[in-house]
Amino acid sequence: MKPAKAEILLVEDDQNLGYMLQDFLDLEGFKVTWEKNGLTGLNTFKSKPFDLCILDVMLPVKDGFTLAENILHFKPGTPFLFLTARGLESDRIRGLKLGADDYITKPFSTEELKLRIDIILRRLGKVSDSIKQDVFTIGSIIFDFPNQLLQLHGEERRLTKKEALVLRMLCQNANELVRREQLLVSIWGSDDYFMGRSMDVYIAKLRSYLKSDPIVNIINIHGTGFKLEIKE
């Protein structure tokens, strides 16, 4: 039987970051409920069971520390980690004293966040459905993600780590739009202008690698994102 997805409560008031994190974690096999302030976060927590809570420290209505205290009062032992833009040692100490399993300072890589979530869930004996397909068939091309290889008619091309990460995300969403921000935050950890230009270079390289199969193409949806198109 396929394991149930781990349930995560994300409480983050930054609209862009919240959207990106929810999208990324959903893609990684978690079931994410996103709330935008401490009060609605607490009410949602009380409404159903969660395996892990991810709490921003600077929340409106009820800050993250107070929210964590309320959550632990309602259900002692609940695992949680803090996200914060502040790097104050006093904040970190306060969070850890409350019982936080981890504490991540913004900006951060979503791959790092995923790793920390997996570590917490494994330590607690929780099973998550976050294991992803590693080998993809793209038309007549075989993409071996763990070994960072493209194979076509017996020939191999080794990809860089970032090329492999970008292509994996496109393959996981084949024939569907992947937003620019989602790729940038997930792989580069930031969606600023310069990271965007770097990503465009990687997309162009991948497009050139895949052009050997005429039914495969990476389409640029102007100003929005990319789509790995595999024609029937």
C-alpha cells in the first residue's frame, strides 16, 4: 500500500514565499495546508492532525513563538520548525527552548528545507510519500537523474547538478507549466533578476541537449515559466 502523504501546516504571511513553499512541498510529495496569520494557523491546527508545522516567526495577529506555545498546549510533542528573516541569537534560543526541531533563517534553499523536514520526520518515525521518480523517459531520451545522465541511441551526455535538477522538475510536470519563480526558489533559493538570467542559460542548454528528438521541446511561456512538451 502506498504510504500516506505527510501533513504539513505552513503558517507564512509572505504571499510570494508562501505560494512557492506550498508549491514546492506539494511537488515533493507532502500535503500542505497554508495559513497566513497566527490565529487562522492555530484554528486550522485544531481542526485536523498534522505531522509537522512550519511557522514564520514574524506573523500578524499572533506571532510564531506564541503560536508554537498555543500548538504545544493543545497537542504536546507536536514537531515544528521556525522560519525567520531575523538572525538574532536570542530568537534562536527562544525557539529552541520552546522545543523547535529546527530553525531556518531566510533566505534559504528549498532543497535544504526539504532535507530538514525529512530528517525530522525520520527521527519521529513518520512515513512520508516524498520519494520521487529518478529515471524518466522523454520521448526516445532516457534521463537518469541520480547519475545526471541523458541517454539517446546509446550515446550519453552528463549533466551538471543544476541542469539535472531543472530537468527533473520539468519532467515531474511534463506537458504542464512550471512557473519561473517555482524553479528559481526550489533550485537557486532566490527569485531575483540575476538568478533568473542564470536559469535562462541552463534552460537554453537543456533545450539544445533535447533537440535530437523532434517530439521533445522546452517551451518558454513568456513572463510566466516553462513547459516540457512531449508530443504524442
